Amino acid sequence: MDAAVWGAELAIGESPGRVYIVEPTGPIEDDPNLTDKKFPGNPTKSYRFRDPLLVTGELTDWEGHNPDVLQAMKDNVERLKQLGIEAIDD
């Protein structure tokens, strides 16, 4: 759930982030940005999908991070961007 909240809080745009409940419609694979590079195995349960996802619901009662923690993460993402470090590793 924490990863979903980070995704919602760091999403691009002015609208509030959203957290959806989804089901894969095809094969799934571990996210190479996290699995074995940062965390052995896949304790974050972070995945990639090539096929569409079926949205089965939305969580509306999630709680965001402390504003100071969120700003520190945004600052770090911006710092990495300025260094030319891409977030996506295909």
C-alpha cells in the first residue's frame, strides 16, 4: 500500500492522486527498477505489465505521507532528474 500511496502522491498533474485496485489481464513481471537492484526478491510487490489492467475499484480512504517527508521525496526526485538519472529502467 505504501508504494501505491507514493505513486499517487508523486503523480504528475494538479489533481489529487488516486489509488486503484487492479487485476492483470496478461502476464506480470517483477519491476527491474526495484527487484534485486534495490531489494533482493520482490518485497515491495512492484510489478510491470505489458497488457492492460482491469480496474476493479478505487481506494479513497488512503492516508498520505507527512508533508515534510513528501517534500523531501519530491526534492530527491528533482535532484535525480537534474543529474540525468531516469526513473524507468526498461
